[in-house]
Amino acid sequence: MDDSYLTIARETKVELKVKSSRFIGEVFSVASVDQANEQLTQIRKREHAATHHCYAYRVGLFDETEFKYSDDGEPNGTAGRPIYDAICGRDITNAILIVTRYFGGTKLGTGGLVRAYGDTAGMALDQAGQKENYLIASIKVEIDFAQYDQLARLCSRLEAKQTESDFSDIVRLTLEIRKSRAEELIGSITELTNGRAKITEA
């Protein structure tokens, strides 16, 4: 099961100067297209004197991703696509990367622009770093007190976390575990309790 995905580890800002033009690269974590557009609006307001605000974003997981990139007035294919390629090349999602350009008076040509935007995007992503995330399954379990210690050891081995617990007439627990390991956890609890545990996937 594919249950892991990469996001940026931290939001960051870098700057690159090429023949008197300033390229400011900023990458932000976003959870939706609306959040990506909000970040873009804020940068455009803050850097209102800039010549261009080129960008790319990628939002969503696995086969359900949304993306967009824009040259914002630069020659077609010289800005937005290199930024997007930098994001995809690192397999990053839930991020928007904006490269703001202040024109310095010297034209860079299409090849120069592709390099400048791609290099700025790459610098921003390298500085932001990567964070691996997992889809999580939540499982509710009811067991007898006598089996709790064994279950706790099982959870430790499979890296399942106890997020809620109720020790009354019986032990009621809510466990969270990486989704790809949920089936193994359920099977192990069933075996441990000889099928007497009450298990519900939330």
C-alpha cells in the first residue's frame, strides 16, 4: 500500500541575482488550491513593485493531485514550467513555490530565464528540505485488563500510538498506526486475544 508522501520540511525564502535581475524564491506549505492562491495574493501585495510573480503549485495525494503553473508574462515555458519541474523532480506535494523577479535591465533570453527560474526554485526547495508523511488509520479496541500489557508491547513493536484510553470495566483504546500496517495490527490483536477483542476501524 502506498501510504507515504513528501512535503517541504519548512517554509523558506532565497534570492538569486542574474545580470542585475533579482529572483526571489519562496516556498510555502498549502493544503488546498485556495490556500495556494491566498499565498500568491499575499506575495503579489508585498512585492507589488516586482516585474513578475511566476509560480507553480501541487496539492493533493497520489492520483488525486491538482497543479498549476504560470509564466506571469515571461516568455511561454521559461518560468512556471521550470518551477513546476523542480517540485515534481523532488516528488513534493502540498506546496506552492513563487519566484518573484525584479528586472535589472538586461534581457536573459529564453535559456537564461529557464536556468534562472529553475535554479531559484531548486535553491528554495533544497533549503526547505523534505519531510516524509504517512496516511494514518485509527482503530478502536476493547480488551480485557489481563491482555493490556501484551497489547502495549505489540503496539510498541508496530509503532502504533495510543491516542485515547479508558480503563473502566474493560480496557478501551484508540490506536493510530501507519495505514499500511493496520491490517497487521488488527490481525495480531485478534490472534493475541483469540478473537475476543472488539475491533473497529474509525
